[in-house]
Amino acid sequence: MSTTALSPAADPTFYLVDEDEHHHPEGGTLLGFWIYLMSDALLFATLFATYGVLSGSYAGGPTQRELFELPLVAVNTAILLVSSITYGFAMIAMQQGKLGGTRLWLVVTALLGAAFVGVELYEFGNLIAEGATPQRSAFLSAFFTLVSTHGLHVTVGIIWIGVMLVQLGQRGLHPENQKRLMCLSMFWHFLDVVWVGVFTFVYLLGVVQ
């Protein structure tokens, strides 16, 4: 008794399992990343609220007006905002199919991000040298926690850009790489928005009060 094998053309269900295994909703990744960003927004909202409660608890230590160097922070804010613009240029180059331009603007963005983190570490170093450590008061504990959490996110973004540069070198502007760049774009711009809140709520209001 012989067995006849069905060809793919004769059996319309032949590809069904394979297609289901590899099928992903087109917007699934972006939706999932939006959910992550909302959870991250809740994290920063909690840190902002904590700082708001503890910002006046100096324990006899220095105040915001005595510690903050507003011109330095303003320059650092400008650096991060410019990095958001350069990432926008990277996205434009990606949409135009220009691999070289995309990688170039990503490198510029990463360098600006590294400069931002460097200035932030310089500020932390000066504060600690003056004795304004996180253990000095509740205000300083809340300040260091909020600002360093944002700085850690920027550092993760820089590492992510490095990973994307490697992946672009390997696979070019593959649709999956484009989707990852879009997620990274949302992440980077989100960090800019958070920092504008930090600059306004922590530094500007702190010096004005």
C-alpha cells in the first residue's frame, strides 16, 4: 500500500502553521513600547512627587539656591534638546533610505548624550566635593535620586544607539531595524520631555524660591 505525499500547492493548509508561528501584528512592538513608556512615566511621576514633598527638608544643610549652577544646567539642557533634533535627522535619513546619513546622525546623537551625562557627572562631583551628598538631607536624597535616574536612562539610550549602529552595519535599514529605531526615537524624546520637567521643577523653581 503506497502513501501519496501532498504537495504545498495541493494542500492549502501546508503553510498555515509556519505563517502563524512567524506572524506578528504590525503595531504590536510599538504598542508594547508605548506601554513601557507609560510605566516609566509613572516611575518619574513618583520621583517628582517625592522630590516635591522633600525639596524643603534641608536638615540645616544647603538649599537649591546655594547649590545649583543654573548656567551650567541650562547648557546641559540645550545639549540634550539638540540631541533630540539630531535624532530627528536620523529618522528623516532612515525614511529616505539613507543608511550612511542615519548612522551619522545616530553617532552625533550618542556623542551629545555622552556630553550631557558627562556634565551631569561633573555637577554631581562638585556637589559631593562641597559636602552636599545624598546623605546630607532629604532634599539632596530626592534630588540625586531623580536626576541620576534620568541620567541612567540617558546612558541606556546611548548604549542602545551603539547596539543599533552595529545592527545597521549588519543588516542595513531592514524593517525590523527601522521599527527598533522608532522605539528608540520615542524613548529618546521621552527623556527630553522628562528633563524639561526636571530643569523647570527642580532647577528653575529651586533657584527662584
